Amino acid sequence: MNAPSESVIPFVRRHIGPDAAEQRRMLDQVGYDSAHALLEAAIPESIRLTDALDLPSAVSEEAATAELRAIAGQNRVMRQMIGLGYYGTHTPAVIRRNVLENPAWYTAYTPYQPEISQGRLEALLNFQTLVSDLTGLDTAGASLLDEATAAAEAMTLTRRAGKSTSNVFVVDSDTLPQTLAVLRTRAEPLGIDLHLVDADSPDLPEDYFGVLLSNPSASGAVRDHSALIERAHSDGALVAVASDLLALLMVTSPGAMGADVAVGSAQRFGVPMGFGGPHAGFMSVRKGLERSLPGRLVGVSKDSAGRVAYRLALQTREQHIRRERATSNICTAQVLLAVMASCYAVYHGPVGLRGIAGKVHRTAVRLATGLRAGDVELVHEQFFDTIVAKVPGRAEGVVAAAAGLGVNLRKIDADHVGVSCDETTTDSDLLAVWRAFRVPSGSHSSTTSAIPSVLSRGEDYLRHPVFSAHHSETSMLRYLRRLSDADFALDRGMIPLGSCTMKLNATTQMEPISWGEFAHIHPFAPADQARGYAKMIADLAGWLAEVTGYDAVSLQPNAGSQGELAGLLAIKAYLDARGETEREVCLIPSSAHGTNAASAVMAGMRVVVVACDAEGNIDMADLDAKLTEHGPRLAAIMVTYPSTHGVYESAITQLCERVHDAGGQVYVDGANLNALLGFAKPGKFGADVSHLNLHKTFCIPHGGGGPGIGPVAVRAHLADYLPGDPREKTPVGPVSAAPFGSAGILPIPWMYLRMMGAKGLTDATAQAVLAANYVASRLADHYPVLYSGNKGLVAHECILDLRGLTKESGVTVDDVAKRLIDYGFHAPTMSFPVAGTLMVEPTESEDLGELDRFCDAMIAIRGEIDKVSSGQWPGDDNPLKAAPHTAQALAETDWPHPYTRAEAVFPAGVTAGKYWPPVGRIDGAYGDRNLACSCPPPEAFGD
Ligand SMILES: *Cc1c(COP(=O)(O)O)cnc(C)c1O
């Protein structure tokens, strides 16, 4: 008998679903002796690794937690009064525990299947309503990546939506410095010139297409921009205003000042700083611009029974459909954080929020009064929460003195110090600040306002009943439960989404993100307060370099799309530095993810599509033709490996060689790394750069559509061109606001790698590939598997081709996807990368029971399709067309269908514990024709 200490189950056995006996059964089905033998057969020999990964050996969940605790302990939590777009906030415990820490929310997928996503869609609709109300503009989207990238999106929106042909974008010089830095990165490849102006006495250029103003500004000033906006409009430009939701509770909105667009961050609505992210960036626009909004937009529509139902609106704008004509590359956004911010608003309501804003403002006024009483001069008289003090030659000393008292202030230059108040600021913080400035501390009153009456908000907001209904914790708890109960997430069952790797997000990985030592660090805190972050980041960057075979890694990009942009900008900068400025063509195979083409356009490249052959591989003859045609202009090729068709293309090394011979760089989209880890390294088989999706392969949960992290990994020659710190001048500049992007969730991949080790990762890859081949093998007689590679094997996902069945029976992929809901599953990826198909990625985390349940459901559905083909069920009235079936539909006295109620909701294998969709099939087109993107009035829910 083993001693108890030796029988502790290692984490890898928790992570990988099937046990040894189940794996055996799966191997028998697929016809291999071992998973490693299967991988040897599937992966081309030319790219296969011979050595094990060099990673620290795996430790238990407890040991990894203890190690990370010690690392977290090297961070020093201070009172953060730096401001600059990041503020202290109290996350209501009911929201922290029941949203941020609740798998029903954080393991959900992007709501592409709206019938099983009504809860998060409602929460996002609340977010849109919140943003649109507070900014005074008609339509808000369901989150962007951060304030700086939202400002960059506003820049390009004003350019394409306006009529001006100018390439000049005017920017308020009192804009957050990191926003300015990201604008510079994003403007350059698009040939946009930034023209900085002083908002108080703007020296406007002759011709310009758009303007970005700030209110409140980076230095805390609140200004009336109405006249400037009017002038810009008469000059033919559109105007965006960067703002702050808390300030907008008291200050006149951008909309009321005439702005066309508003952007900002919803961080201080209950989302911790996390050393820079993740937080929900927001954007809202006036009527007429809604179709130009980047990112996802939630809208109201109706279901098959005429009930109000939500779904993503205007999907045709999505980058996977528009590809090189896309206007933005945003895919993964910040859904979980947008949900948190909207819940903060629901919990506090308009009166509570106004109370918080009022308290913050009074605190700032008291702070200012005390400073003035001590003869410290302030730069602005009109402010909301931030003051800038003139302290000639003393800034360094004041900031140091404050740090000595546990408070971080902002050193602007040698003569100026910024101080920002927030909802967590206490009297003792004020005392510390006064002491640091060496002014006497009295009990300064705060009766006057520093917001002039012309800027004092008169507009109403948050009148929708949802913002007044859940102010008791009991009611809020039940509201959150009601919403999450409406949704299907990984906590209910498998989400077999191709390309999205919906694997286990282990609780042990999630816990550290709530630790104060990670949650409460300001992204611009002095380095000696963030040593724990530095250590964690260095560990992760090193491990990710090792597993990918690259030389350098930047963790700054806060989604895969942003990693793509960063990687392409690195290529462009490298080529430019070599004097090869004419290289601007980016080859992209027709099967690529839509973000690839969109990112290439944003990097200033021209997209040329390379065809795929009948087997789904890149057509090497077409590649050669394109290389010949574009040779001297070739910048790069972007390929996904294994391909989005779910196969290991054996020509990959050849492809890399030919592109290099033609003078181009090779970008390998790393979203499918779950099929490679431990078996092959892109950095070693010929690629120069990749982005990874830590929210796919490395266990950051999908959050219902974000957050994510999209690190960019490069070979040594590109290392100088990785994204830079927004505070420094670097060759490429930053791609996100914070130096380390969404650093607050880095503990998740850190814990994953620490607990898996080299062998664990390799075993996970083998199991992921085994599972996909098992599913392909079990389903092959029922649905043709579209593509396979070596020895008829697929990689970590497989494409089921329904086109023939659709032709015979009229049953579409949509019908199958909705029918799967009745069987208790989330649908696979629909019609990507091939229209009329379903792409299934089971991942290593699903056990054999769940895999079989899925295969059985798909086989049973095939039987149902056959009944339609044979005429047993009419083409327009069968369980597939009517799916999903709600409990309400079942309770109708009248049951007009040719199949039974039991066949509808309890088909073979479905038990009483099944998931019930709250709405029937949603009519998306109706909602697009009648676009409504904020909370519908309560009357809409009547009969
Ligand atoms: C998910 C994905 C992306 C985009 O990543 P985001 O994090 O959503 O921006 C790019 N390429 C492929 C192949 C993907 O699967």
C-alpha cells in the first residue's frame, strides 16, 4: 500500500478528463496503442520535437498556491492616488463572489448562441444602457479592450464615418499619456497625423477629419467643450470625447456638449486595478453611427413565440465576415468586466452612484481646500476628482514623502504633482497627502463645488427600473442567480467550440486573481512596489518562450487580435529598419480567422489571399504564384498552425522556407497551440512571430467574451520591435494602455504552467488530439469529417460537413446547433472556417462520459435529420426546425407538432437535470431591422 502522501492525485489528473481506462477505450476506437503514438502519426516528423520542454517540474495545487503567495507578497499595496485612468474602487462582495468568482459567469462563451446566453446578454445590455445614459449618446457597444485602444478605435471611426479626406486627427494635449502613446502606435501605419492642441486655446489645423478631447482631462480639469465641438463640426470633423463614468454622474455629458463619440474605461465601477487590467473599455456613439461601432453590440429582438429576447446585433459587421474590409480587429473583448461594471450600477442605482460620485468630489474639494490653505497653488479650479498642485522643484520630494506615508501620488514633472481621489479615499489618506505637501491639516470643509454650474449635469440617467430594483443584497443575489441560470457555461456541460479551446479553468488558478496583492496595484506604481508582478511576468514570459521556441515574449497585448497587430507591427518595423520599406503585402490563406486580415490592414499592410486546396491545405502552387507576383513587396504570411481546418499541414516547413526565400516573414497564429505544446514549437519550425491566446490554451476563462491575453512571441531579430512601455519612447510603441496589459489575470496561466510541468502539458496535448480523433471517428459514419491530414487523422478539432445533409433534408447547421440545446449542449463553432459546417474541439478536459454524451446526441440528431429526409417529419415542422424547445412551449394546451412533447425536450439520453433555454429560437434579422441596444421598457415583456 502507498503511504497517503504518495497517493496525492497530481493536478494533471484533475485537468485531463479521461482516466487511463477511458483513454484506453478511446485509443481502441481510434486504433492506436498510445496517445503518443497517435501524435507521432498525426504530426509531421519534420516539425516534431525530440527533447522534452524545459520547464520547472510540476507541483501540487497547494504548493503552487504557496509559491504564488510568496511572489504576491513581493508586491506592496499602497493607497493609490495616481489617477491616470485607474482608481480605487470597492467591488461589492456580492458581485465579486457571484460574478467574478462564479464559473457560471466566467466559464461562459461569447454569446453567439443567444438562446443559451440571455443572462449575460441582459447584463451587457445593462452595460450598454449605463454607458449610453451617462455619456448622453444613443448607442453603446458591449465593451472594448481598454480606454487607450477605445480612443484609437474612435480615431478610425471618425475617419471612416466622416466626409473629410484629411489625414489629420486633432488630439487634446491634456489626454492620458498612455492613450496618446497608443494613438501614436495606431496612427502611424494608417498614415494619420496627430495634431496636439491646447483645449483652452486650440490652434486648429486647416483641415482635419476628427478630434479627441478629454473631459475630465488627464490633469483633472473639467471643461465645457461645446464651442470647440461646434467649431470642429463646422470644419467637417467628427468629435470624440474621452471621459469617466463616475465624473459623468455630476458633469455635463459628451453627448450634451455635442460630441459624436465617447470613450473611456469602466474600471472604477467595481473592477480592481490589477496592475492595469483587465477592465472594460467603452464606446458610445450618436444616432447614425451605430453601424460603425467596433466590437460587439447587444440588441433586442424577439423569439419564435414573440417574447423579448436579446442577441448580438449587426453580426455582419464582424471581422470574421468582413475580413480585409473589416474596420476593427476586435474579437475577444472584456465581457466579464463589463458585466461587473453593469452589476455595480444595478446594485448602487442612480441615487447610490450619485452618492459615491458626490463623496469623491467632496473629498477632492477638501483636499484642494487644505492645499490652498497651506499656500499650495493648484493648476485647475474646475475639477471632479483630480487636482494638480504646483510645487516648484519639490515634486520629487512630495511624492517620496507621500510614499513614505503609504500613498502613491503622480509626479508629473519636477514642479507638478497630481492627486486623484476615489471612492476608497479616507480621511487618513487626506492627512497623509497634506503632510507630504507639508501643509497644516485642518478639518477643511467641502461645501462648495469645483464643478461650475454650466457643467453641472442636468440630464437624467439610469431611469430604467433594473437600476432601481436590486439594491438589497438579497435582491441582487437573486438577480445574479436568475441571470446566470439562464445561461449555459462550462459549469453545465461541454462547449465543443472549434478554435476557442474551452478547457478546464481550474478554481486553484482563479483564486489568486482576487488576492489584494495582485488586485490593488496601480499600473504606474513605482517598480519597487510591483516586484511580485515582475517576477510572475518574468517567469511566464520565460516559460512561454520555452514552450513556443521563441526568444522574447511581450505580455502586453490584451487579446489575440492585439497580439496579431503587435506581431505585424514588429515585422513592419524590422523591415523598415532594414530599408525594405516597400514590403507591405501580407499573404493570408482563405481559411484564416477574420482577425488576421483585419490586423494586417491596421498594420498598414495590403492583404493578398492565398487559396486552399481540396484537402483544406494551403495551395502551394497558388502560394508560389503569389510569391512570384509579390516577391519584392512581400512583408509576411500569416498562417494558423495547425490550420483552422484542424489539420497538421505537412508542407509547413516548406512554406516557411519559401516565404523566407522571398524575403518575407512568417507569422504563425498561435490560437491552436493546444495541438502543439510539447510536440512542436512554431519558433523552431520556421516561424518568426506568433501570438498566443492565454484565454484558450492557457486556461484563462472565456468570461462570456473576454477578458483575454494575447502575448506576442518573436525570434531574436524582432525582439527590439515588441510593444513598448507607454511611458517610454520605443520603436513600435504600446498596443495597450498598461505596460503589461491585463496583468491582473496572469496568475491563471502562471498557475496552469506551474502545476502541469513539461509532461503535463505534453499529455494534455496528446489527450486533446486523441479526443478530437475519437469524436471524428465516432461521428464519421454519421457526418462526413471534412478534412484530415497524415494517416486520416485530425489535429485537436474536426469539421463536420453538413452541406450534403442540408441539401437533402433542408436541415441547416443552425437547426442542428439549436437542437443540441435540447440535448443539453452548447453548439460547436458554426460555419467557420467553412460555411455549412460545424467545427468541434473537445479539448483534453472532457471525460469520456461527456464526449460520448455529445457523440450520442449528434448521432441521435442525425437520426432526426433522416426522418426529415424520408418525409416522416415535414421539412417545416420537426424538432430541428422548432428547436430549442422552451418549458413554456411544452405547457401550451395545443401541441401542433407531428412529434411528441417527450421527443421535443427529452430525446434519448436527456435526463430530468437538463438545461432549459429561457427563450425559443431568436429572430436576429428582426432585431437588426428594428435596432434597439438598451434595456427595453418593462411593458415590452407583457403579452
Ligand atoms: C481566437 C482566435 C483569434 C483572435 O483572438 P482574440 O483573443 O479573440 O482576439 C485569432 N485567430 C484564431 C485562429 C483564433 O481562434
